[in-house]
Amino acid sequence: ELVEKEATAEICKLLKSRFPSEEECEKTIEGFWDEIKEICPKASLQRAKLPSPEEIEKLVCEAASSELVEKEATAEICKLLKSRFPSEEECEKTIEGFWDEIKEICPKASLQRAKLPSPEEIEKLVCEAASSELVEKEA
């Protein structure tokens, strides 16, 4: 839960221009966490080891540097969030804007030497971070 709250706050700081209010941003991002936890394999939720901020930044920046990953991820994200947008085009436009903002904050070196993470690596890290609430309860 702590990771979710901190990540939500950081995401909303980065994306404040895209939401009418901070509360609206937090509500939307919290909904994303719930959806992520629903699609994560239960096994990864039970044995979660939280990735370091450096690992998360590295994977996100590497993924953001690939146009193919960006297009595929945008399509998948919009499939998951179709009920939250008036149209698929609106979702794609919003998510593409997020990619641009992510690329702006990534170190240039990581964008130049990008090695694409596998879908399994991305899923593992996202699920581990999303499941931190379980880790806290079990600890």
C-alpha cells in the first residue's frame, strides 16, 4: 500500500497537467493499481520482492525507448482501460502523451543503450510493485 501511495503521488506530480485536479488523478491511478493486481498471477503476488527504484527506472526507460514496445503497450493499456476513456483514440492520445513525458525524464544514456525487457520481466516488476500491500500485511 505504501508503494502504491508513493507511486501514485509521483505519477500525479508528473501528469498534473493531464488531470483537472490532483484528486481526479489519484482516483484514476488507484483504479489502475486495482486493475493491475487483478491481472497479475497470484503466485507473483505471494512471493513479491519489491524492485528498487533504479530497476523500475531502467525497465521503464528501456521500454520507453522502443517504438514497437510503446505501440504494443499503448494498445494493451487501452484494452484494459477502455471503460475509462470516451474512445480508443482518446485513450491512445493520452497514453502516448505519458510515453513522451516518461522519455523526457529518462536519462539520455538509457535511451541510447536500450535493451528491451521481456514481457515477462515487465509483468514481474509491475506485479511485484502492485502487490506490495500483500507483502506489508504478511511481514
